[in-house]
Amino acid sequence: MADNIRVEVAYALPEHQELIALDVPEGTTMFDAAVQSGIAHKFDGLDLENAEMGIFGKAERKPKERALQAGDRVEIYRPLIADPKEVRKRRAEEAKKRRDDS
């Protein structure tokens, strides 16, 4: 019989955040913990099958394979609205234009 470990699963929208603590058997994956937490039922449209996930801010490429350790916090990430590189590029172009117009 496997020992249980305590982990947390987190997801946040600007107006609503959830952090769910749960005990899972050793060897439980990030994905399995997210499913077991029931967090998808608290947010309309949260698709765990396709959601990006990480642990303490570090993205994990294979959440269905990554086994958790005691104390890990599984973070479920929202899709980006805008590509940060494109946003920085656009800001730089706007600043250059303002300098040129001065």
C-alpha cells in the first residue's frame, strides 16, 4: 500500500482563485492530482486535458508523466492572450515612432 502525500492544486482567474489541498498516493502525476482535486468543476471552460501546468512557477512539458512529491503545488496556467515577445516589439516600435516624431 502506497503512502499518501499532501499536495496542492491551484488555478486563478482575475476575479476567482482556488487552491485545493489534497492527499494523494505517492506516484500520482500532476494531471491525476488536478483531476482528483475537482478543480475543473469550479471553473467553466477549464480543460485539464489541454491545459499547461507547472510546479511552483516552473512549466512542466509532460504533466501526465511527472510524479508529484510531498508539498508540490500543481499550477494550472491560462492560455496567453498576447505573445509577450510581440507586445514588447510593438511597444519598442511605438516608442521609436514617438522619438522620431519629437
